[in-house]
Amino acid sequence: MSTIDWTSFTCKIPVKARMKDLYDAWTSAAAIEKWFVRKAVYKGADKKALGRTGTITKGCTYTWEWYGYDGMEEGSITKANGKDHLQFTFANSMVDVRLRKHGRTAIVELTQSGIPTDAASKKNIRMGCHVGWTFWMANLKSMYEGGLNLRNTDESLKGLINN
């Protein structure tokens, strides 16, 4: 296990969708709730809520809640270029989402970096988030290519791979 980089990982997936649609999938509460979280609240740099369809920019903050998971995640948007790169704090680390065109598809690349190397962070952030993002990116692909939501939305079922 000495060859594992405990401080970062990258997940990539091709999605047959317009890059604008994929970028927008992250940038409003209404859009991100379609494939990722149960509830999203975005606030502008002025701390005022952006509403369901307001678009995030650098300096905004978020609060995310998932189905079947009692916790929430809060963080801030550190980069948002409006087309192919978004960066935000997440789980005591940093996440970069980059999009690039590849023929008729788009490649969604997510890198989580700056992960602390204590035992709990190795388990919960490095390993846990890698598994989590793998599922969420597959759900993003499923939603944008065929409309099938793979999430478990039954709040009474907890600890499944899809929540």
C-alpha cells in the first residue's frame, strides 16, 4: 500500500451531453439535486441565498444534504469559470471538476486533492470519497444520457451504495 497517493485521486467519465449542460449540472441548487444531492443551498458572496436556479460563482458557499445520510457538507466555491472548470472545498480538501470535449462526448474529470494523511482521513476522505464520487459520476452520466436516476431516495434505507 506504500504506492497509494493518500493525498489525492482523480475520477474520469465520458458523458454524451453538451459541456454547457454538464457544467450547469453543478452550478444551481435545482440542477445538482437532479443527480447528486437531496438538498442544495447556494449562497452568494453577500451570504444571500441564490434560490433554486441562481448560478454559483467564485466566493459562493454551499450546503449539501444527501438521501439516506444524516450529515451535511458545507464548503465554498473557489473557482467557477462558467464553462469547463469548477473548484470547491469539500471534506477538508479541494475538488476540481474539469470538462473537456472529446468528439461527440465530454469527459468529466474530478480530482480531489489536499486530503490530510491521518488514519481517519485516509479511510473517510481518500477511500470513502473515491467510492462516493465514482457512484455520483456514474449517476451524472446515467441522468444526462438516459434520464435514469440511480440514487436511493427512500430515506428509511441507509448505508446503501447509492446513498
